[in-house]
Amino acid sequence: MNSNYNQVKIYIATDVNGLYPGNPFTINLILSLENSGLIIDCGLFRLSATAKPWIIVNFQWPEEIFGWSEPSFDQLAWLESRLIEISKTSKIVATIHNSAPHYRDTEGFSALYRLVYKYTDAFVHLGQASVDILSLRYPEESVNKIHRIIPHGNYNAFGRSLPRAVARSQLNLPCNGQLVLVVGALRNLEEYALVADSLPLWSSAESGLLLAATFGFKPALRPRTLHKRFWYEGWMRLQMHTLRRIKNVFIKRGPIPHDQMSALVCAADVVLIPRLRVLNSGNVPLGFTYGKVVVGPDVGVVGQLLRDTGNPVFKPEDGAKGVAEAVKVGLKLAAAGHGQSNERIAQTDWDWDNVASQYRMLYEALLG
């Protein structure tokens, strides 16, 4: 290893805005790498720099490069010219969060992913399932390259864990009954249906509570016409209003303040991930961090992690009935204390010092 390694900058190709971002993953990654002794650059504006002293460039979400919008042919041509230039002096790493943008698997986004992966020297996966999925979807771009599995990292950044009764008191929620938390934007009408249609199948007037902390309906691919957009948004407002009228349902509209997130999760017994097509979800480490049972789809890294740790999964093709059965199992596991096992994993295996150490070992392996 070059003795000047600690003096060379590592570029994390992502934007970090504000003191408390909605998802502190990138801030935690950057801070943990800095704490390990590395000098870090970040900010996507730096991609246009003609000469920088990087020897590692670590991409996160390819679609973030162009503001989460589908890139044009000219933008892709510009990016390839930059990747060619960067690859002359730097090793390129891609952390795989998604195999494609959520519900936006278009030709332009597919070309963007293939382009970034074409010049990638090493891939960071959040679980083994990601290795297999990437190899199938991008065989030419991923073959004969380094693949490392490094966990997501916990969400201690949201604050300390609270007793369930204290958390519910802070949020003005009933003290009695088991509570299922759904947190995050609903990207598709099918995701909303998984929540709404499964609710009467697992809840009861005595014990089944649902806390939906969400931005509401957030279509991943916005309707092209203003008329359709108004229809979608109006439909979703009506459904959320109907859901809110149910006695044991509590809706907290987002965005959720950073200092309220720990109370939100600690108030729950189970965290439900109502996704049909997903590779990774930050809600897995979020629930684990605060000792909650997590229920999610048996797909991608989400399904793999939940199965490997004894948490319930549902098959997307089983619809609301499958979700309800998995939630019932989750509530029983929560009552039996299974969440404590999840918390131990988050605080040991997914500790950010451990995550940074594994990234650093990968960077060192690339540099020879």
C-alpha cells in the first residue's frame, strides 16, 4: 500500500445537503470513512472537474447524477467522456442500492446504469442476493470484476432508543395494543393496496394499530398529462382520507423531522415494508436499529436479510392475504422479544465503524 494513501482523496459521488438529511446513509458513510483516516470529497458538481487527486471514485445512485431525471443522449455522452477520463487515474466503485430506479426501468435509465457499470472496477452489494441479480441483469458490465458484500449500516443517527410507552406518549398514540409502522412514500397504487387491503385481515379493535408515516402517494413515474396527474393525486388523497377515518389507523404526514424518527419507530412493534419490487430498503436497518421486527417482501436483499435473521416475509404474488399472514407472525415474534436479536445485529454487524473498515479494505484491494 502506498504510504501516502491517507493523503489521497476518496470521492463519494453523491450530494449531501443540510445538517439532517431525510436519509442519513450518505452522511454516515462519509463520516465513518473520515473517522477511519481517509480524506473524502463529495458533491456531484465535482464530476465536471477536469483534474482531481482522487484514486477512488465511489458512485451511489447513478440516477442522482442527473438530478433523478432520465438522461438524454447528450448527457450520457458527456458522462462517458468523464468516466473515461476518471478511469485513467482512479479506480471506480459502485454501491448497489437498486438494480434500476424504482418503477422507472426505462431505456434511458437502463443505459445510464450500464454506462456507469461498464467503467466500474468493483461493486459493493448490501447482500448476496444483489450479486446474483446484478450478474443476471448486467452480465457484461459485472463479469470478472470485484464484488464485495458490505452491510448498509445502522440508523443510530436518528437518536437513542426509547421505551415504547414513552415514544407513544410523545406521538399521542394509544398506549395499549400492538402497532405496525409503515414509513416512507408509497410509490405505486399497488403498494397502497398492500397496506389498506391487508389491514382488516390482521388487525382487531383490541390490538391492531397501524401508524402510517408517509409523504403520501409519490408516483415513481409521474403521469405525463396534467389531467392524469390530478387524477392520481386526487385518488390518493381520497384513499388516505378513508384510511384515516378507521379507528385504529393513525396517519402522520411527512416529512418526518429528524428528531422524531426514533420515537416513531420505537412506538411500533413491527415495521412493514409494503413493496412489490425492491432490491434494498433502508427500513430493514431502521427497524433493526430500534429493536423492531421487520416484515417485508421475499425479494432481493430485503427478503434475504429478513429470512436469514428469522423475520417474516411475504410473497408479492400472494397480495394482501400474504402480507396479513406475515404481519400476524411478526406481531407474535415481537411479543416474544425477537426484536432484541435484530437490535444486536444492527449495533454490531451494522456498526458504521465496521462498515467503514470494510469499505477501506475494498479500496486497498483495488489499489494493490
